[in-house]
Amino acid sequence: MQTYDITLTISPDLPVWPGDPPIRLERVEKIEEGANANVSQITMGVHTGTHVDAPYHFLGDEGATVEKLSLRILTGRAYVLELGSDVEHITRAVLEQAEIPPRTRRLLFKTRNSAYWTRADHTFQEDFAGLTEDGAQFLVDRGVKLVGVDYLSVAPFKQSRPTHEILLRAGVVIVEGLNLSQVSQGRYTLYCLPLKLAGSDGAPARAILVGV
């Protein structure tokens, strides 16, 4: 049984969504300067690196905030679906051709995006592969309850709202910023635990896969 850490390492070099707060991680108390202990502080947006979107992110007061998300959905059997490098976006047509096992409730997409993490690319990539509106509806119709993607948004760049609204209104949990570069297609157990932030539209998470 093998464990895969599919969480991005948070550092000032990690790309963030355009317009989001930059990552600042620094020590404010230092032993070498006479402090009793090293103490650091971090400043960043809640949608930094590997993170979970809450319905409140796009649905406003109609949607729950992140501390109310079900841990039963965030942990359990998951399927990693690897799509070819020629897949520009995850459309309904792409999903209809993919071999998604029946009764899959947690689906993680490994796409050409994973190469960005392999290369440790520090610049934001606007042409990442995302899930389109019709692809999102296809997953909702199949009963998928968690969708994970290997870049910073589940939806294509500048097409955020339709995909997010379809998934979030249907109660689908969205996990973004996964590093699936070292993971093969197949079945795993997912453990994804977002920080329990009160009233927040999202939260950074630690996510791992365990081979089954």
C-alpha cells in the first residue's frame, strides 16, 4: 500500500490566481537573534495552492461556507482519471469517451496540467485544461460528489462561473490545485482535509491518496 502526497508545497514561488494575494511566509521571531523560539507568519488567499472551494465562493449567501462541508465526501474511495495531453478542456464529449467506473463518487482529473508541477513552473498558466459547463453537468448527472483537478481552478480561465455554479448548486465538493504528477490512473482512498475556517469561501487543504 502506497501513500501519495498530492498537495502543493506552499512557498512564495507558488503561482497564485491573478489578482489573489501573494504568498508571504516569513519568520517574525528568530532564535539566532535572541528569541526563545522561531515563530513564522503567513499571508495568502484561501484559494492558494491545494484548496477546497465552498459553495459560498460563487453562490454567496445561498451557499454554505467551508467549515460546513461534509468530511464524509472529502474522504473515501476515489478514482484518478488520466486524460491525454491532447485534451484541451474536459468536455462532455471527452467524458463520454472516458472509462469512468460505475458508481464513481469522487473523481480526480490528471491532465496535461500536471506537467506544470513537474517543471516547478512559477508563472501562472492561463491555458490550463479545465472542466467545461457541459462537462460539469455530465458529472452531476452521473452522481459525482467530489471533483478534483490538477490546476488552480476547476473551470477554464475566464470561464469560471458556469462550471462552478453547476457543481456547487448540486452539492459537489471542488478540490483545486492537486499535484497528480506522480499518480497513475486508478482507484485510491482520498483524504482531503481543508482548514476549518469560520465563514470562509474556501480553505487550503492537505490531500493524500492511498493505494487500494
